[in-house]
Amino acid sequence: MLQESDLAEKLRKLEALFARPGSEGERVAAGNALDRLRERLRRLESSQPPVEYRFSLRDGWSRALFVALARRYGLEPFRRRGQRFTTVMLRASPSFVDETLWPEFVELNKALHRHLQEVTRQLIARTIHPDVTDVRERHETEPGSLEAQERGDPARE
């Protein structure tokens, strides 16, 4: 079974790819990597004025991860009154968003969702029903078919 520590380790490894600390001896220097990234962001903002971005994130998990990343870099994510919960606004330099923030978010978000999907699948198999395979497809006009009534995700209603 996947553990939270497994996800944390995967996230640390992915983060290391972006921070690029070379060896164990650079662990202390890796702490300074974040400061260097923040300094790079400040330099970019002085040569390239911040632009306001609107990020529409698909779920609360992605939103929480994105907000945490933005804050780690010293940015201040916000949302305007009336905007959806999954919307995050951010003022940042286009180069920083394109070269650092967004690519890092995409990779970390993939790892987070894979982990959450696997944990959910295991929990359902253990507590509800062991068959967690996808539903089978049927032809539209099978004999005895009834008109379907549609239901949505109760969390979205």
C-alpha cells in the first residue's frame, strides 16, 4: 500500500530536479537554492514587469499544491470575490511562470494525482468492493435499454 511518506519522497525527488542540488553535501546549499530562485524572480520582475495570471485548477488538491508553490517562491496568490474556488490569481514575471513555476507545478501535480488515485483505489477495494476495474462499454441500442437519467457529482452540486 502506498504511504504518505512515499508521496513525500516522490515530491522531494521531483523538487530536487528543479532545484538541482548535486550531492548530499549540497543539502545545506539546496536550502539556499530557494533563495536563489527568489532572487532570480526579483531580477526578472525588475527587467520584466509582473503580469496578472488567472489559473483555473481542476480540483482542490491541485489548487492547494499550486498555492503552496507560489507562496514558497514569495508570491501572493489571491482570488477575487465571485471567482470560483479553483481559480487562483497571481502576479508574476512571464519568464518565471513559464520556466520555473508552471513546469514544476505540472510535474508535482502529476505525482500527487497518481498517488491520490492509487490510495483511493486501494481504499475502495479494501472497504467497499474489491473489483475497482473500470465499467464496461455497452452498445447504445442494446435490447431492454431504458432511457438514462443523468446524475452529477454530488460534491459539485
